[in-house]
Amino acid sequence: MNKLQQEMKLQLQSKELFERARINAFKYMDNIEDMRVFPDQKSLDKLEHFDEPLQAKSADPFKVLQSLQHFGSPATTAQTGGRYFGFVDGGAVPVSLAAKWMSDVWDQCGGLYVISPINGKLEMVCEAWLKQVLGLPDSTVAGFVSGTSMANLSALCAARYHLLKKLDWDLNANGMYGAPPIRILAHEQVHASVKKTLAILGFGSQNIEWLPSDDQGRLELDSLPKMDNSCLVLLQAGNANTGAFDNIDWVCDQANAAGAWVHVDGAFGLWAAACKELRHLTKGLDKADSWAVDGHKTLNTPYDSGIVLCKHPDSLITALQANGEYIIYSDRDPMLYGPEMSKRSRAIELWATMKYLGTQGIDDMVMGFHKHALRLASNLEQLGYRVLNDVVFNQVLIDCDDPDKTEAAVAYIQASGKAWLGGTTWKGYPAIRISICSWMTTDEDIDILIDLFADFKKVEA
């Protein structure tokens, strides 16, 4: 055993290094509600501390943590607090963080059951629970991936394989050269991650049948062309700007009759199916063929918690095939349901979150986001802001009825440090996009945001 190995073994035995990390983490938790939601310029400038060549000899491990605490922590965004309304990122339920800490120490590779039986088991349990709360068919299988982008990629791989097989083309044997064409039907408001996925799979944008969307970002049903069994239809459960849902039920009825494949991108919106009062938004969800959703958004698990769901197990497994002489297969190996062979055991914190919340807890949390969004929209409208969307879920889209003032409002609130939200473009004009998706957000946090918008009105007057 060399000197470095001896040092690391002593670090494991003494636990002092981990105790220091614990103290730093607890300090961050204690201050999260008082932090600037986005770091100030001074904190950002201090990140230059990390610009150095890698030294030859090993560093003092305590100084490594000290650098992260002193220079890294102040430059974080307070996403786990209650006033981050930027991207649909969610917070982190405490038990999910605690479970992640434990599983990080376990450091389980989640690709095969024989490498991590606990991860393999919890993937099966979470798969069953997801079918239960989302109302999906019994045949549905789940793959646990990094995020919705990878979930969309996995689902569309399965769709491509499935559709080509029906057209008598073996994709795994013959590849894409000479393959029958697949008709991809997508409307203008399809999410950027879906566009990225289509590009990765080699479906050029000019080969996609782009369909118009309405004033809420939903597919215009009258524009849907006659379909056949070569069609891949892309729908949304939760528009990134407005939160609007496509008419999944109606489109699925048409697609199913034609033998087409329907994929629903529901990164944050799919969780509406787990809420009794919002479930109507996802009517017909079970009629689709595949779905993509994120745990780290609406469910508030830590990051790296994407989920692909597919009711055609053979197509998903075959499309994402993996084999090797050294692989030891079991009844259900996680790597067969996603693109990765080596991967984190993501199901552990997802299981902890769902187990802790239960069906009622999930329902309450999702509905809580919606109630905050409704109250916020009502108050902003009273202040003279123009609400651009029907607030059906957790998104509020507004503007100042003046492009320059709209952009100035975004800059004002971002600079305040008291809250953070993002600008967007809607129908060709600047708009303000507010996402409410953290369990930490309270009525008081919404009041602070309302006051910021009121203050901006006074500044502009």
C-alpha cells in the first residue's frame, strides 16, 4: 500500500473529512432562505480562484473542501429555496437528499441487478408506483435515466425501432440506410429537448411535419393530417412557457386507429395525473405509447432523476440493446431500459421521495404549486401586468405590454437577489416566465415576488 492509499484509508477511518462536509452542508441548509437567490458579482468574480493548473502532488483534502465552501458555495443559485422561479427545476424534499447522501456512500452502479440488488429492486418498485399514480397501462416499463432529454431519446429510439419493424425493416440488423421513412408529426411548441433528440437520431428538421399551435402552445387539432402506421406523433403535457397540455385523449384516439406511435413529453406536467383536481389535463394519457417525465422537477427529487416510460417493453429493450460476454443477466436488469450501462442508482432517492410523500402528499404538493400560480397571476393582473396564459398548472406567463419594460422588469427582479425568474419569447415578443415548482415556496415567498413586481411599477412610474 503506497502513501496516498494509506492517507485515504485513514480518511475513511477517522471520518473527520466527512464531518467537515456535513458541517458545510448544514451551514448551507441553515442559510438557504437568507441567501441571494442568484449570486452577486463579487461572488462570481471569486470563481477565478479555481483557474489554476493541476498540481503534481496530492492536495490537503480539508483545503479542497475549504475551497468549495469559501469560493463555491457563495456562487451557487438557491434553487432549493422558495423564491427560485426560473427554470422548472424544483427543490429537493429533505428525505430525498438524505437518501442520496446514503446512496452516494454506497456508490452503487445501477446497470445490472447483480451489481446492485437494492437498486434493481427499487427500480421495480418505483416502476409499479409510477404506473399507479400516473394511471398507465400494466404493460408499461420504466427506465431511470439522467433527465427528460435522455428519457425522450430512449422513448424515440423505441418508437423508431417499433415503427420500422411494422414496416418490415429490422433496424438493428440493417441500420438506417435504405430504411422506410418515418413521418414525424410535431407542433411548433415542442420542447427544445425533443428537437435535440430528433437531431441526435438523424431526423432533420426539414423532414418533420411541423404543425401549428394555438395561443396557449397546444397542438391545433384541425391541423393534424391523416395518419398511418409510419407516424410518430409528439405531444406535450405542460408547455414550458404556459403550462398548457395538448389534447392527448383526442389525438391518441386518431393515432391508435391509424397504428401510429404517440409520445408524450411530460417533463413536469405528467405529474398532473397524480393530482385529483388536475388529472383532467392528462385525460387519455394511458392511450399513448411512451412518456418522458422528471422526478427532479415537480416531484422535487434531487437532480439526475429522469424517467422513460414505455408500454411496449420489447421495443424499448431491443432498441436500447446491450450485450457482452461478461454481462451477467438477471430477470430485470436496469441497463436494458435505458441507454447507459454504467449509471447511478437513481431509483433510491426516487423511492425515498415517493415513499415519504405517498399518493396524498404528491397530490397536495402538485396542487400547491397550482394554487400559488393562480394567486400570483391574479395579483399581477391587478398590478397592471398582462397575463398571457390560462393558468392551468404551475406556469405564469406575463408581460408589461411593452417589450422594453418587460425586459427591464426581468432585469430588476433578477438583480434584487430576493427572487429569480427568467425571460422568454412568446409569439415573437419578450415575456416573463414564472415557474412555481419547489416544495419550499410559501405564501410569503409569493408575496415577496408580488412586492417586487409592485416596486418595479413604482420605479418605472
